Amino acid sequence: MKRYKSSGFTLIELMLVVGIVGILAAIGTGYYGQYIIDANRTDARSALSRTATSLEKCKSLYSNYNSANCNVALPATSDDGYYTISATVLTGSAFTLTATPVVGQPQANDTECTSLTVTNTGIQGGTPATNECW
């Protein structure tokens, strides 16, 4: 009687590979979501920097940050629409700008940095009060 050697994979081997791929995909999806949230913070940082630069231009032209001649519209929406930029402090000699996530956008799920701030002295912060958001 002849014995035939079969080639291929057994069902158990195939199920092990499918299980391992499933575990790796679940881990990767979680990391990818956090990566997207971290990358979208760039939208807030650029909008805060641009608005702070505009306010500094007002200060140099009109000697204060809140001059009626300034063309800085606040509150404003960031370029990609993930954040709202507002001035929590805006006086003739000081400002504090805050970027808060827009409800309904992916950034609303950002639990590490619920807001980003910058002041007229260049101090960058956020909530929580760490510099990791920048």
C-alpha cells in the first residue's frame, strides 16, 4: 500500500495564524487612533501660533493687543476645523489664547490634552498642566 504525503496547513495551524493576526490588528488599531489624535494637535498648535503672531503685530502697530484697529477675529476655528481658538485673557498688555477641541471631531476624544494654551510671553501649556501637548 502506498502512503501519500499530504501537503498544506492543518485547520489548527490556520486558526492560530488567524488568531495572532487578529490580536495584532486589535493592538494596532488602538495605537493608530491615538496617533491620529496626536497628529491632529498640530492643527491647534499652528492656529495658536498664527493667532499669537497676529496679536503681536497689533501690539507693534497699535501699542496694545486689543486695539479696535486689529483684524484678529476671536473666537476662530483652526484650519482643519478640529479646534476653536479663543482668548481667555485679552488686554492691552497681555493675552492668553486657548485651543479647545470641537465637539463631534476626533479631537473631542483627546483625553491627554483637553486644551492647549499660549500666552503673550510665549509660555505654552494646556490641560492637564503639562508641556507634553506641545
